[in-house]
Amino acid sequence: MTTEAIDDRAGAPEPPPPLLRVEDLHVTFRVRGQEVRAVNGLSYGLGEGETVAILGESGSGKSVAAQAVMGILDGPNARVTRGSVRLRGTELLGLPERRRRRYRGDRIAMIFQDALTALNPVFTVGDQISEMYQVHRGMRRREARAKAVELMERVRIPSAAARLGDHPHEFSGGMRQRIMIAMALALEPDVLIADEPTTALDVTVQAQIMRLLAGLRDELRMGMVLITHDLGVVAGVADRIVVMYAGSVAEEAPARDLYARPAHPYTRAARVGAPPGPARRAAHAHRRDAAEPGRAPARLPVPPPLPPRRGPLRRGPSAAGHGRARARRRLPLRRGGPRCRTRRPLRGPPRSRSCAWRASSSTTR
């Protein structure tokens, strides 16, 4: 390498920091006098206009991690024990609640999993949307309601002005989800966290909601964290995918690479829940359908849930060992032997994946 090349590299501007950076996040719950780890070392970064999908089965810790990022962990027994959450370089975890509240809704917003329970059944949707402008922007009621109508039209709710006085139960599931999206985007946040935004919706409405989110993301240049258990939902939307299992990250990779060459056995099980031929055709069909308006995306299969664990919660080192060996109950490739029961999984090259043993690339494909 020449001296000129070295000088050019030294003078090049540094890449901008990520919009959102989550580092080594740990969340625990106090249950029957014991600490239960729900999230164990989650890390990811999110840039402007980028979508990061956090993929995992029910109970993997993905929703708890999102609540920790938002600062809305439910219950006094839940707490963040370690980690860092930075939004444009500002550490959020150490902020007092009054300052943290200024970020919620304004800088970072969340679409909750069940719109019917997230919306207040007593107040009209117009009151709930306009409240965002009244509290955070200091608008008068009439001005705030006019902005609410504009926002409802933006998320394509028909006859928005006429439906401003309706209550949540008077809308269909898809329309309620659009209202949740409108509330989350009211203040044009930098980061949007969408927690299972297509739950309980039929496949056609799922495709409409995902197209709406993708279009608003591009329009506002915001970063989006998409939380889901459905590989088919994220196929045409996500730029990168973080696969979670039992509170830890199993694998992280660009979406295209993860679908084409899953490196972790758990990801492979989720990706190839059907025979290889049909699974591959379903992935191609979803990418094709995502580009054609009006077509329902293909659904990729998800592995069955873990059977319930019997017996009391374990204490001390045995509890940690049990947590590290949880994947042994599920994964077909258990080559680590006794090490899988005692060692914490490692993360490292060539792909960001977790394992309790190192192997050549030929044995992991």
C-alpha cells in the first residue's frame, strides 16, 4: 500500500454513528425470589432509512427487549441489569423518567402488538391521536384534531373526518392497526419499533400494512425495528435480520444472506421448516409477490414451540448452565458435547452467530 493511499484513508470522513445502538442489553425478571433472564446480551445497530428485523419464537425475549429500549418495562419485578441504548449518541437508560418521557413518541415510537388492547376503549380515536399534538406540540384542540384527520388520511383510513369520533371497537382489525401506526408516526419520530404489527390479520391485510410501513419509512427516512416471528413478513422489508432464541442472539446477517445461507442450526430450522424445495419456492414466491401490489405474500413455516419445562426454577450455577443449554432441546446439530451444558455461547466470524464450539466453515453449512 502506497503512502498516498494511507494518507487518503486517514483523511476520509468517518462513517456517521448509527441512529440507534443497542449494546449488550440484559433484562431480568424477579420470579419467586429468583432472577430469570429474559434478554441476555442483545446488541444491534440501526441506521436512517434502514429496517432491522428481530426474529424469534414466542418467549424468545424480543418484545421485552423492545420495551426495555422504550423504557416501558411492565411491572416492578422487571429491570435492565446491564447494557446501553443510545439514540443519536444520547444514552437513554440512565436518563431520569421526566427526560425519558420527552423521547417517547417524539424521537422514538412504538406500535404495539394488539391494537384493540393498546387503544383506550373509552375515548374516540380522534381524541387519542390529537392528544399527541396537544401534549408534545402544545396545539389547541381544534388544530390538533385537524392534524389527526390529516394523519388518518395519510395511513389511508377512508372518510377520516367522519370517523374521527368513532371508538376503537367500531373499526376492523386492519383499520385499528392503521390507527396505531398513525399515533406512532404523529410526531415523525427518528425510530419506529413495530412489535408484531400484523398479528391476527389475514394475509392480504398483512401485505397492505407492511407496504404502508415501508412507504412511510422511506418517506420520513426513519429507522424501523420490526419484531416478528414470521419469516414471510420480513422477507421483502428487512435489510438485516437478528435471530433471537431463549433471550440471546443466535445469528445476525443481511436479510439476503440469511435467507440464502443460514449459518446457525436454529435459523436453518426456522428457514427450512418444510422440505428444501417447497421452502425455497415459498421464499422466492414471497419476494415476487411483495413487488406485485394486490398479491398476498407466501407464508414461510415457523418451527413448533418448545415443550414446557417441568420442575422448579433452578438456582445458582445450575440455572446459568440450564440457560446455556436450552438450545440443545431444539437443535439437530449438538456437536459441542458437555461444553454446551457449561459454556456460554460465543459470537464471532465468519458470520455473526452463536455457538459453544468453533468449527470450520465446511462443517457448519
